[in-house]
Amino acid sequence: MINNLCSQAYKTAKSKGWHNEPRETGTLLALIHSEVSEALEADRKGDQENFVEELADVCIRIFDLCGSKKIDLEKAILEKMNRNKERSYRHGGKKY
Ligand SMILES: [Mg+2]
């Protein structure tokens, strides 16, 4: 399911001309970060509808990156979630 979303996000971005040239990973990560910042601003304004939309943008950008780089995000998420279950309480006493 998640890998299908990655494929769809990449195909849509490609069809809109965003992958005519190879894109650097750093650029794609910066774009993900920009969507996180937009979500922060929406939350600061108390705009819940826009906040949720920006969270979706974050995911879509991540899906596009993974689709373009042929990353198996679904497998990575499942493996990491299982590893997280084994971590200590507050990851060994971290403050946050
Ligand atoms: Mg946005």
C-alpha cells in the first residue's frame, strides 16, 4: 500500500515535469522540510484544515522521493516500527 503511494506520487510529479532531470536527494529533503514548516505555520495560526493538508504534503514529498529513488519505504517503516518496540522507555532517559 505505501509503496503504491510512493509510485503514484512519483508518477504524478514526473508527469508535471518535476523529474525531467535527475533530482538531488538534498533538494528533495529540503522540499520535505518546507512542507513541515508549512504545517508548523498552519498550526501556529490554529488552521487545522491547512495543518492536515500540509501533513499530507509532507507524506507526498516523502513518497515522491522514495518513488524516484526506488526505496522500499513500506519495508523500512515496518522494520523500524518493530525496532522501536524494543527500545527502552524514553529511549534511555532522553528529555524529549
Ligand atoms: Mg504545502
